[in-house]
Amino acid sequence: MDDVCEQIDIAGGGFLNFRISESCLRSTLQAVLDGQHLCCSKVTQPRKVVIDFSSPNVAKSMHVGHIRSTILGDCLARIHRFVGNQVITDNHIGDWGTQFGKLLHGWKSILNAEAFAANPIEELERIYKQVNEAADKDPDLMSACRQELVQLQNGDPENLAIWQQMIDISRQQFDQIYRRLGIHFDHTLGESSYNDALPGVVEELLKLNIASESDGATVVFFPDIKEMADHPAIIRKSDGGFNYASTDLATLDFRLREFQPDQIIYVTDGRQQLHFKQIFEIFRRWKQSTGPQLEHVWFGAILGDDGKPFKTRSGGTIKLADLLNEAEERALAVVREKNPDMDEALQKSIASKIGLGAIKYADLLPNRNSDYRFSWDKMLALQGNTAVYLLYANTRIASLLRKADHYHPHNVTFQSLNHPAEWTLARKLINFGFILETVVEESRPNYLCNYLYELASDLSSFYDQCPVLIAEGESRVDRLGLCQAVGMVLSKGLELLGIETVEKM
RNA sequence: GCGCCAGUAGCUCAGCUGGAUAGAGCAACUGCCUUCUAAGCAGUCGGUCCGGGGUUCGAAUCCCUGCUGGCGCACCA
């Protein structure tokens, strides 16, 4: 206790204040510099965690509605991996469903080859929209579309080939976005991967008396669960077709057998809460033995600038690619202004990291359960509590270390630390591991954002009050050592948020 | 109607598994660049934590209730 604790004060209100000892702080910082740890430890029992996120739809552009799942899921994957868990990421893309009837019909009747060559996704969106609107007024057209869908489901070679082409094109588009964002998936097993398994799943649930027939559909009831007593789950429609409940159950079953995970995390918006409660409950009844921990990590709705729900069909969707472009452009303007003499290629590379980092940070900073209010200015802000602030703090450290002639970490003892700003910074630094544990526990990266902002803020304050390169003797060495240790944690933290760091800005 | 989620500074939001004087960014205002990156630092201003009960030594946080808003509720995902 004496090693860790310096003094214990009796504070007001029945509080005891334990002050961490300076010697403990010194040895912790020393261990960071020695590469022993980063003020955090690996989990004692690594778990296998499947993370299901992003899940865009084939034949549609990725838009702002996809960023939360994509960025949040990737961040969680990074953090789980870092703390020592084995992570499997799976992109459950929407590559099956009734929309393909209309798409196939549109493809065969009104596809514009030139427009398709120029921008395939846009053309697919156009034909879908046109057929969809026309089919609403024209029953014959509607049944023609249904016929195309049946053909596809029956394995018609022509329709299958077209369908496959639409998937390939879409995946190219997805991959472009993921490449820009530095996101990788271990698997992309879309809804269609489970087609063959659907009948078996439903039959098994019927056989086990978990599901029953009701009004021609196959349904699971939850009479004893308050929230779901009036909300049964349909797992097979009265026309014999399957829906997303059946697909999700088949997917879950597959993952259990294929990966044998300890935990599965689904990152989707909050509107699917009831759906996942149903799926998890059905699964609990179905696989009564020790199943994986199932967690629905949900996030709030995306609202427009006016605070009203941001509806997809209203036509005002912002494409994800456009958002990323705009972020890079805005960042580039500032980079040029701040660094007029910098090489243009370097300006662009820095602007890209800043712009994309700004988007990720803006997305991860709010509590995920809050509704998301989309605003260009907020999303792309480069001042205040933003990625730029963290990146800037990191470049200051990088700059100091670049200029630190004759500095060697093994000369650092931290014996000269005595300024309050130094101790404030050091005490903040050692909280990193605790924060990571909380993030993993609650799947809330905003805790990490807040921590890194506080760390950067303490660094900026220290930087203002304590000269580093100009300091003399031990103080110079120790302050450089402190900066280096902070830089190691700060840059690791940014990496865990999926934000690339820069040397200069 | 039933259920889920939310309501905190002018705006956008943290904080919510009970703890000290409720925090940050933006906006507004005041200082700080002949010293390491001012994309910064220091400060001022700004609060009925939606209302009302309750539990507790202690409630923004937990419970009940009311109001307001968002979302979901058999055959879209």
C-alpha cells in the first residue's frame, strides 16, 4: 500500500482521498517507456467475439445511415483485439429479398447501358425507383416482378447471373469505402448465404414446439415476457416465404457451429431492439445449452439538421462517398492555409487523415444511444473537441521528439517531475487501461473519446506551462520522457478509434 | 392501446451500474505568439438536470406518476 499510496486525507462528506504516490507514477511511466505496457493489460481469459456490423444493401449506395454501424463496429473490433480477444468481423450484407424482383425486371427492361457503365450503382437505384413506383399502380407489372423473384429463387441461371453481377458491383463500391476508412472484414456472409438453411431452421423450431402455426404463418409467441407478450415473431410467412427473423436465426446457428464464439455483438440502429430481443429469446429456447453471450449494441436515429427524422425515402440522403470527399476537401483547405509551403502530396495525405478522422471522431463521441443529429459543420468541425485536437496534440509530441537532440529514453528517471501540470498529465495517463475495460464492458467507445480528449487537454496545458526542449538537465530529459509516454498512449488510443495519426499538421 | 428510448447551459451533447461545488464543445466577451506547432492556452458569461411524489446519510443517476418528443408493434429488412 505504501508503494502505491502517498497519503490519505479525510475529506468532507465522509470521503477518504487516496493520493497515488509519486514513486508509483514514476515506475508506471518508466514501464511504458520500456515497452512493458501502455497503462493497460490484456484480458486474462481471451474470448472469441463475432462482431456483425455495417451491413449495407446490394444495389444501393452507402449513405450516412451506414456510418454509425460501420465506424462503431470497427472501433469495437479494434478495441477487443487490442485487449486480447479473438475477433471475427462479419459483414451481413443485404443481398437477398423481394427488392430483387423489381431490380431484375428493371435490369431486363429499362437498364441504360451507358449510364450503367458510368455509374452502376446510381443506375441500379434509378431502375429500382422507376419500377417500384410504376409497380404500385400497375398490378401486371407487380406480378411480373414477383415472377422474376420466383425465377431467381428457383435458381434460374439468367437471373442468378444478373443477381450475382449486382452483388459484385455493389461489393466493389463497399470495398472502396472500406478501404478509405481502413476497415477490414474477415467475412462477408450476406443474407443469401443462409437460403438453404432456412427451411430446416423453421422445421426444427416447429418440431421442438418453440414455433407454431398461426393464421397460416409460422410464429413464436412470448406470453411470459412483458415487452413481447403482444409481439410474436414471424419466422415463416403464410405464403411459405422466409423473412429476416428466419435469416437471423439461421445466421446465428451457423455462427455458433462455425465459429463457436463466446460472444456475438450486433451493431445496428435502435429500431431493431424488439427484433433482436425476439431472436435472442428464440435462440435461448432453441439452444438451451451454454450459448454465446448475445449483445445488441444499438445506436440512435439519424436526424436531419432540423431535428426531424432523416428518412431515406425522402430523397435527401447524403451519400457516404460524398461525405468523405467533403471532409477531405474541407481539411485540405485548412492544411493548405496552415502549411502553405508544404509539398502538395503531403498536404493531401494529411488532409485525408484529418478529414476522415474528424468524421469518425464525430461519430464516436456521442453516447451511441442518443439520436444522431446530422450536420455538415458538426461532422466536419476541425476545432474544439474533435479529432483534430487529438491529432494536433500528437504532432506536438512528434515535433518535440524530432527535435530532441541527445535524448534517450534510458536516461529518463522521472525524478525531476515536480510541476503540477506534469503530475496531472501523468495521473491521467495511467487511467488508460481502466477506460478500455469500461469500453469493452459497455461497448461504448465514447468513453475512450472523452478520455483521449482529457489526456490531450492535460498535455496542451502542460505544453503551455512547461518548456520541454528549452528546459535544462534532468527536467528536459524527464519531460521528453513524459511526452513520449503520453504520445505512445495517445497514438494507440487514436488507432483504436480507427483514426490515423500524422507527424505534422 | 401496448412496449422501447429520450428530455441536462442560447445551440449540440457528456455525465446515468447512487457520491464531493453538474461538465465539455460551439456561440458571446477578456487576456496570451521576439521561446518547443495559437488547429493552442488561461479566464468571464451562461443551469428549475422536463414537472410532481418516493427510496436514501446522500438522487441528473434508482422507483412510481404526469407531460413532451422519437421509434417499434404478425407476414419489408
